[in-house]
Amino acid sequence: MKVIYILTDSNAGLTSILKGKPKSLLRVNGKFLIQRQIEEYLKLGIPEQDITVLTSSGIEIIKDAVSNTLNINIKDSKLKDCLKDIHDDFVIIQNDRHLITSDDLKNIFDAKTSVYSKNIDFYYFYKEDVFKLEAQDIDDIFNMLSKERISGWCNIQLVNVNGHPIENEEDLYELEKSLSEFTLKGKKAFIFDLDGTVYLGDLPIENTINFIVSNYQKFKFYFMTNNTSKNLTEYIKRLNNFGIPATIDRIISPLIPLIDYLKEKNITKIYPVANTSMKNYLKERMPEIIFTDDEKECEAVVLGFDTELTYEKMKTAALLLKDRKIRYLATHSDNVCPTDKGDIPDVGSFIALFEKTVNRTPEIVFGKPNKILLEPILRLYKENELAVFGDRVYTDKVLANNAGIDFVLVLSGEATRADVEGLERFPELIIKDCGELKYFGN
């Protein structure tokens, strides 16, 4: 048995993700598309040396990408020429418009009757019978086989197969969901990011809210935010208004480890780049704290999400940070904060500004992705009993990876599927919102 896999590079609906690379190197749940398809043939017991890949472009790039994982023959040649060199009784031919699983293939091989189709994309044939399976515009191959009767093959029949189309981002989204091994079974607690995951600005993400409310008694829900522009009680009020019966002990914020650190190091004189809400919270938790811009007294500059930021504050902080004896701390490092009107500058943008100005970066960032944020929860549960849900790959995902916890990326906030393509490790699941979690073992 031989396999011929044709790379068509039909990627018009995936250009924002591929960014110029061949479609065969599209990563599907972290693996190259070509690798996933070849693995399906290997499951059928077809050896790698009996698999040939035909491509008209990017051959060296593809070879380099898969050389460590696949030992297959990749050619820049015509199908007709390739077929003339094959004398096996059974040959499979497929292109890259669909991912065909070993189960799909086995069902066709075991079928006793043929289902006819006018579309041509995937086919296999014996010397006496040629079966073509579902697709579009490869009629020239069909005609070549039927007219020239290569190696005596004839009696062409059309047969449908239920493959997974990969023509656009929606196809990819559905395919990756179907291949995900993530499950809610065995989970005991969930850690939900807030901005971009549970709500956008003042607008609730309804499907996610509904999932949380309907499962609130079944699992423990914690709510995590890097946004330090609000007092923790404000988050409780907002969640309660959405129908989620959260309490203050379920809120995870970088303000908590920040205050613990200030107390541990006996730092009581700081200059906070923070709004009134954050400064009030610091005073509530540390009555002894003093806010000062006196360079002789100040022990640390603390950078938070200051929604009341002025040039005067930036200037004061920059001048203080020129003194290396003054500590430099930040609550989090998010570049932007998503809102219903679009992204706005967050602490990561402020950090970049001060780095350009005084050539310093924070000694400690207390928020995501610092694992310190989750330490109280990690003392209560095993890693495999937890899952983190968030909309940012550079904070939410990195935090989950640092803690050894499953990560589910939601596309309701900042991240897009294109942001995932270059990651070394993919999320365990990518969904539009948490309403889709009901399909994963709940």
C-alpha cells in the first residue's frame, strides 16, 4: 500500500495565521498539519517509506521543519509521473484541504458499498477500481486516471469520506476543538481571568457567565485579575451584579502578594503610581504605609494600573528610579487592558516607558505570570485538579504553564488564533468563550 499526499497550499482563509509559511506547516493543536496527517496513516500500519508528499513550493522549508519527526519522501514532481513508478495493488491519494483521520479511512476501507459524489479531492484506488473521495477542483487528475488507465487501473468510482475541512479559521477552530484532549472530568477548581474572559468593560460575556452560574455548586471558582485599578470589593460587586455569588476570598489579585511582600521586607515608605482606589486599598491593608516622593525617604516605587496617570506622576517616578537604592516594584505587566471600546494602555506600557527613560525594569512583578499569585490555591489542590481560563497568552497561559496547570484560551478578549501559532506549547483547549466548556466532560 502506498500513500501520495498532495500539498495544494490553498490557504486564502488562513493567511493571517500562516503569515507566508506553507499550509502544511500550519500547527493544529501544536503539531504541523503535515505531521498530523502522516501520523493518521502510520496508525493504519503504513510505513513512512511508503508515503510520498508532493509539493510545488516551499519544499526545503517543509523538509527542515519535519526532518526531526518524519522520515518521508518529499518531492517536487507531477502526480502523473509519481504514479507511473507505483505498482502496488492499493494506493491512497489525498490533498491538504482536509485532515482525514485513521478512523475515517478505516470506515471507507471496510465499507461494502460506495457512496457517489461529484466532488473530487481525496481518492484511493485498486488496479481494477479507483475510488475518489470528497473535494473540489482536481478533475484533471480524475480525467487523467480514467482516460490513460495508468498501469491498467480503471472503473473509477466516487466515494465520500467525512474528513475535517481546513480552509479557513472557523474550520481550524472546529478541528482543534475536536482533537483536544482537555476534559472537565477530575477537575475540582477553576481559575478565571476577569477582563476579556468573564466580561469586557461593563459588558458581561453571557455564555461564560451562564457556565459559571450553572456550575457554581459543582466546582470551586476563583477569579483572577491583574487589573489593580479597582478595589477587590469592586470586583465582588460586579460579579454579584452578573449573578455570580462570589465572595472576597475567591478574588486573586497582585495586590495581595504585593502587600505581603511590603510587610515581609518592612517597606513602609513608597511612591505609588496608582489611582485613588489602589492607594485606598493599600492604606486599608497597611495602615502604617506612607506615600512619599521624597528621594531621601522613599524606599520603593510601586507601579500599578493608574487610570489617573499624569505626566507629573511619570516624571516624579522616573526621577526617583534614577536612584538605584530605591526599589522598583510592579503589580503586573499586561501591555493593554481590553474594554468594550477596544484596548487601552496598561502597566506593561508604563514599564516600557520607564525602561526607555531610566533603563530599569521592575525587580518583581507580582501579577500574572508570576506563580506567586496562585500559591494559596496550589496549597489546596493538585495541579491536575485545576484549570486556568484566560484571554492572554503572555500572562494567563504563561502563569498556567509555570504552575503546571491546564490552560484554556478564550478568544473573547485580547488574543486571536494567530497569537497562538508561534507558541512552543499550545493551550490545552481554544474556545470562543467558556460556554463551550459544556461539551468537554461536564
